Amino acid sequence: MQSCGDNAILEIKDITKVFGAVTALKNMQLKVRPGRVHTILGENGAGKSTLMKILAGVYQPTSGSILLDGKPYAPANPQDAAAAGLTIVFQELSLCNNLSVAENILATREPTRAGFINDKALVRQAAAIVADLKLPISVQERVGDLSIAQRQLVEIAKGLSIDAKVVILDEPTSSLSDSEAEILFEIIAQLKARGVAVIYISHRMEEIMRLSDDITVVRDGSYITTRDKSEATIDELIALMVGRDMNEIYPPRDVPAPALDEKPVLAVSGLSSHDEFEDISFDVRPGEILGFFGLIGSGRSEVMKTLFGMTQPTSGTISIDGSAVTITSPVDAINRRIGFVTENRKEEGLVLSHSVESNISMVALDNYSSPFGFLKRRRERDDAKVEVGRLAIKTASLETSAGSLSGGNQQKIVLAKWLLTKPRILILDEPTRGVDVGAKFEIYKIIRQLAAEGTAILLVSSELPEVIGMSDRAVVMSEGRATAIVAGDQMTPEKIMSFATGFVS
């Protein structure tokens, strides 16, 4: 292990964590120094989240020890961790949607007067925190009315509202636009300047190389190595993380893209919805991957929700196989063999308390119904096993609750759920959000396979390289309008960003 000197603010020694028959962590080691960003890099299921939950007091280690500021550290819960000077911003949002931003930021620490919550002081203190962090959100707004990106900013403000020696940021930019991410990066610089140690977890390699001072790689629950950022390369880190070389991030097509004169399976013309988007037109052919790119607020996800029947358009037409259709609900969409992998897996994609098996089979239950109203449980289980194997979902068993898995494995379950329906049209809204490089490659291979089998795919992503690397054509959106459909030589970062920002040369 790399020596970090004697000034480590946090030191982890031989931490092991066992869940039943599964060893999630084995003799884990880590030294984190003050005033530095220490990135933990590893695939989904490598043990990163388990280690962070131990540091936050959510889990207790099976064996091993931790020192914080030179003293034994063994928090019984997150409140103990915060009192000792460690705070964590989890990747999965832990906010109460029915409460205001201020109430969420200061939850359990509300100012009181005469035994009652002092609402004016609550708003004033929360507003000061938000202003100090320079976050573009109102503390009096209800969290449930915010976008996913805005909720992520609230989660960050909540975590950073505690004066901490060590701050853990778990995939903090997974839902943020570039401009919002820059705000976070400025906050991290301020934390470093104050001598705060930052533990950073991300799968975005360019982001890691920009922010990190030290990088620790973990694999299969074990410590691999720690490198100074200046001595590491992206290729080397990926190889250490996945245990193999990644020669290609985006796998090539198995078969040629469909010709543009081929009949589309889905055609959208002049689709509009109130103030969300206007006059959207495009088509997609069987076996085509049609990308959608735009900045936060461009209307990409809103278009997809309308196609899936979650919201209704105010005008325009949707045609399938050349015939106009009306999709009034997700049930209508499913009956027309449309699948939708939503960007918000926690609230819209999964029942977190249910098992892996029940989550995978929930949309395709009709496939397992007998004439007498009973479920064909063996067939349901066999199909779930196939999908777990195909997508390399890391789970102790099919009975494991979906909520206990890592974010990347949860995303794979959502994808598996829709693959069982054998969709003709598959909408993928941020399908690799919060997913590591190795898991991304596996998902990309599945997308390529589906396209080769004739599935028409709508791929929405805020990662421009993903859109360019995976799409045959791409619809570029800006402020609720489709500003261009690009293909071939036009699918360059410069050209797409010019259309996405409205500055077209």
C-alpha cells in the first residue's frame, strides 16, 4: 500500500464485512490525508458502498479497526459519525419529497424555540448554507417539485451542512449538468483549502483525473493499490479495476445499421406538451439506436415519458408501423411492446423492498400466469436466473432485496425487467447513470445485441461520448425543441454541443 505519511486523518486497517455467506469486504485498507481528494475506484459490487456505509455508521464491520484523527472510530449510526466529524452524501437520494428544501437540509437538527421548530430560523439557516455553497435552489420549495438534478444538489447541501473533517461524496455528479457539476467542483476546492479530507466515488474517468490527489482501486471486496494521480493513467486504472484490459469502451455493431429508406417502427410528428417541449419530430427503424442529447432542462426525458404514456401531449402524432396511435398510459405502451428504463430507478424503476426476482418479472407477469390464476413460479425463477447471468448482476441470491444492491446492479435489474417483455421499442433514459466502466461495457453489449435482433432503441444520455459512441443518429434538443438530427460526420462533440447550446455556426 502507498505510504501516506503520519498525517492521515482517516486510517482503515484490515476491515472485513460478511453478510451471511457473502464476504463484501476482505481486509480492506485505506489512508486518507487532510486537504486532499482521495478517490475510491472500483466496479459495482466491488465493496465501495459497503465500506462507505461502515464509515458512516450504517453498517458495523465484522473485523478490523478504523482511526479518525488518530483515535479509535466506531460509529453506531450516522449521527455518531457526524458528531465525530464525518459526513456522507449518498448516491441514492435520502430526501423526504413532501418536505421543503430547508426542512431536508436541517432534518433532525432544526432550530427550536420554546420546544417548537422555529420556522423562520430554519429557513434563514438553510438559506445561508445554500448561499455559501452557491447552489441555484430555493430553500422554501418542496423537494418533490424539484428535478432529479436539483434534488441531488439538496442532498449535497444536506451533507455539507455539517462541519466535518472528512466528507464522503458518492457519485455526486451522476444527475448534474456540466454547470451544476462545476459548482460542486468549486465546493470541493473550498473544502480542500480548509484542510477537509474528501473521499470521492465516481465512475467518470475524466472527472476522477481532474479532481483526485490519490486514487485507491478496489476489486471484489479487496484492496488492490493506491496511486498518486500524477503517476496513474486511465487505461491502467481501468485494467486494475476490472482485472482485464478494456480495448474498446463502445463495442462495435454486430450487424450494419438499418438503411434510412427502411420503414420506421416508430414515427413522431409535431409532438408538443405545454411548456415542456414543442414540435418534436423524428423516426426510428427496427435495429436502429437513435440517441437523444441535450443539456438539463432540454426536455429529453419529458418526451420519453410522453411516448410511454406517463404524460399526455397537447398536439402532434405518434405512429407505430405507419398507423397513428394514442398512448394514454404505461399499460398502453407496454401492450404495444414499448419498454422504458427510467433515469430515476429508485422511485420509478424498482420496488426496493422486493426481491431481485420479483423486480425482474414484475412487468412480464402475464407470461407466468396459469389458466387457474396461479403463477408458474419455476418458469419465473428460471427466467430471472437467465437475466441475472446475462447482465452479470451481482447478488447473493434471487431473494435478495433490490434495495440492498449497489446502484449499478439496481440499474441492471431495471434493464432485465424490460428485456423479459421482449420490447420492439426500448427507451433507455440514462441507462448507465452511476454504473462503472466494466458494467457500462456489459450494458453496451446488451444494447448492441438488442439492436442486432431488431429492437428499435431510443438512447437518452447526458454523456456526449456515450451518445456518439453508441448511436446511429442523434436528436439534439435545446430548451424543449429538437434543434438537429445528426449522423455520420456531423456526430462530433463540437457540432452536437453547438446545437445543444443554441450557438450554431
